[in-house]
Amino acid sequence: MDRKKNHYFYIVIGYIGTFLIMIAGIRYILIIDDVIGRGLITFGLIFILSSFRFMESKFLTVKESRIVNWSFFSVTAIIFAIGFTYV
């Protein structure tokens, strides 16, 4: 049981790190307006998220994977909705 909790911890930490990289990239793109940086950030995030999907498929069941994905995207949508209403 303790080993399974360890997998959850690292998956959540990985998604939080990806989210922070995404926010930093968006801030950088809005301030600098860099076209090449935009592409690099996009492909970097795609590669990181695909590696997380692979780890999820190895460590989590289908139901657990759906719960993780749904909660991550829900929290991201709520943060962006709040952020866009105040900008």
C-alpha cells in the first residue's frame, strides 16, 4: 500500500511541475512574443505529458488514470477561468 501511495505522489508532483512550466511559458510568450520559444515550449510540454501518460499506464489502473486526468484538467480549467476573469 505504501508503494502505491508513492506512485501517486510522484505523478501528482510531475503534473504540478508541468503546470508550472506551462504557466512560466505562457508568461514568457506574452511578455517577449517569441515565436521559436512558443514552439519549443509546446513540443516540450507534449513530450513531458506523453511520458507522464506512459508512467500512468504502467502504474495506475484505467479508473485511477481517469480520476487523475479529470482532476488535473478540472483544476487547470478553474485556474485559467479565474485568471482570465481578472486580466
